[in-house]
Amino acid sequence: MTIPIFDLADLGWNAFFDSQLEPEARTNACPVRVMAVHRDGLNVAGVGVDRMIPPFTATAGDEEASATVGDWLMLDLVTFRPRRLLQRKSLFKRGAARTGHRLQLIAANIDTLFIVSSCNQDFNPARLERYLALAREADVNPVVVLTKSDLTDAPEEFVRAAAKLLPGLLVEVVDARNPASVVCLTPWCVRGQTVALVGSSGVGKSTLVNTLTGVDRIATQDIREDDDKGRHTTSGRALYRLPASGWLLDTPGMRAVRLTDVKKGIEDVFSDVVVLAGTCRFANCRHEAEPGCAVLAAIDAGKLDSERLKRWRKLAAEETHNTENIADRRVRDRAFGKMIKGVMRDKRRQDRN
Ligand SMILES: Nc1nc2c(ncn2[C@@H]2O[C@H](COP(=O)(O)OP(=O)(O)OP(=O)(O)O)[C@@H](O)[C@H]2O)c(=O)[nH]1
Ligand SMILES: [Mg+2]
Ligand SMILES: [Zn+2]
């Protein structure tokens, strides 16, 4: 970060965060925002502050209590250590793909989510629905951004397919390399607002950030080398300032979006199916062959896409499975923590005797 911050509101500070602070919490401390997450630390910025600090976890053992990009911290101005993590307005997380059923925090305090996909083989309704469920669960406004409009003869077909995934969904289609084309995205990028870009590797997230900020500062790449982490160009997560105002958060491409704790988000995205299911004759209807099934009737009448029903089933089942696994692990971790405490207590007792 090289731009000095003079005004917290510019960084996204608002009454929601301010109301969390008693006057004494402000003594020798100031709010800072996590601007970037690196492997060995956090880059934080506030009024007159711009520095690297070590990673911070508010409650040991609680994965959700780790500071992530977009978070607000109260930084002690004597020790330059965070005193606390402020409550978040929104949080994006997913089950991490490689580390079993652990959570990965993607970003906090996001106002708008640009779900980026391109007008080519990356376009995948099931993947978009996953991101939409994440956005809905976090109460963040989703916008689908379709890139590479220049590579197709029929961008409107992609737009139509995307718009069907959620009633009222906003879909923009752009050539991410072209400043005139991406102007349609600027209404979301205004003072104090934070927009995160998510999507698969290679869809043009970093390209969009470069074009919108008017500076080619993030590396983008055409030909990707496969490594065990997938084909990623961007590896860290960071906030970038737009020339007028507002912040863009670039994230590394995700191969798998594992859903946990997003029951409400899934119900929101598939509200058309959920409403229909509520009118089936039997409360426990599985929408397979039951008489009086409103879901099957809607499919027969051409009002519901049978593929969408399949995707809903798959997502809902996966979510339940992953959420149960996480709950199990939390119970296990808690039991393990108790056991360790007990052992330490006994050891101290023995040492004393
Ligand atoms: N023709 C065309 N190429 C694009 C467009 N957007 C991005 N590209 C190209 O696609 C390639 C990948 O873009 P990146 O911006 O690196 O993709 P990314 O989403 O940041 O990828 P990761 O960092 O790996 O997640 C680059 O070569 C871009 O120039 C577009 O709208 N049209
Ligand atoms: Mg990138
Ligand atoms: Zn039914």
C-alpha cells in the first residue's frame, strides 16, 4: 500500500464498526483494516498507519477468529499488536479443499461480490450457484460479471443463462481488458465500498482489477503452469484502491467451492424450487415420483429446469454433509482441548507435590 489514508470512512469504516468501541478502547489504539494477507503476515492500514504485522487470531483454536483481508482490528499504538478483531459485517468462507474439513476465510466486510466467469467453457451454472449461495448467506450483494465477451458471438446467451440462476440477479458482460467496457461496473465501486472478485483461475479477475484501477500492477497470465495448487496466477488476497474511491479485492482462483454453513444461502438461491416443494401434497415429498408433487409438475409444465432441480439436490446434500463434518470436528477439538487442559493440570499438581 502506498496511498496514505487520511480518512477512515474512505477505507470503509462506518457506524457499524464505530459503535463497537467504548471510549477507553480508543486509548493508544486506532482502527486499521487488513489490506492484504501474505503467508507470513498481514498488511494493515489506517490513518497514518501502513505496516506489516504478524498473523492475528482473536481466540486460539477458533478458525473464524483469524484476521482475514477486509477485517478491522484495533491496533495498539505502543506495541503495534492488535488488541481485538471487530465484529464483521459480512464474512466469506469455504471448506478448504485440501486440508480436510477445515474452514478457509476468504474475505470480511465485503459490500458487493463480483462473481466472475467468462463467456467460454468456464461458464458453469452449478459453480455460479455455489458462489451465489455464499453471497446470500453472507448478506452480500452479488453481481455476475461475465468476461471475454470479445471471444464469443453470442454474449447475450451467457447473460440469459446467468440471469436465470436467481430472481433479480444483475449480470454484466465485459471485455475485462477494455476500460470503456468495464465502466458498467463502477456504480458498485464507490467511496467506502468494498467489492470482492471471486471465480475460477484464468477468468480475468486480476485483469479486471488492473483495468478498473487503471494500473497494470497485478500480474496476469495467459498460459498457466499446472502445479499441485492448480493453475493460479494470483496467490495472495489484497485490496486495491480505485482512482475515484472504493476498493477492489482480488482473490486467487478457486478450483472447488466447498459449501459449509450455507443452508440459508442455498434456500435463497433456489427459492423457486423451495417454494414449489412447499406445495407438494406430502410434506416429506422427495420429488421423485410422488403423486401431487408440485416440483415435478412444474418441470412437466416447462416452468422449472430439471437440471436446476438436480443441482439443488446435489448442493443441499453436499452442504449438509460438510456442515455435519465440521460440527463433528468442533466437538472433537473441544474434547481434545479439555483433555489437554486436564493433563496440564495434573502435571502441575504432580510438579507441586
Ligand atoms: N480476450 C480476453 N482475454 C481476457 C479477458 N479477461 C482476461 N483475459 C485474459 O485471460 C488471462 C487470465 O486473466 P487473469 O486476470 O490473470 O485471470 P485471474 O482470474 O486473475 O486468474 P488467477 O489469478 O489465476 O485466479 C489473461 O491472459 C488475460 O489477458 C477478456 O475479457 N477478453
Ligand atoms: Mg489473478
Ligand atoms: Zn414434490
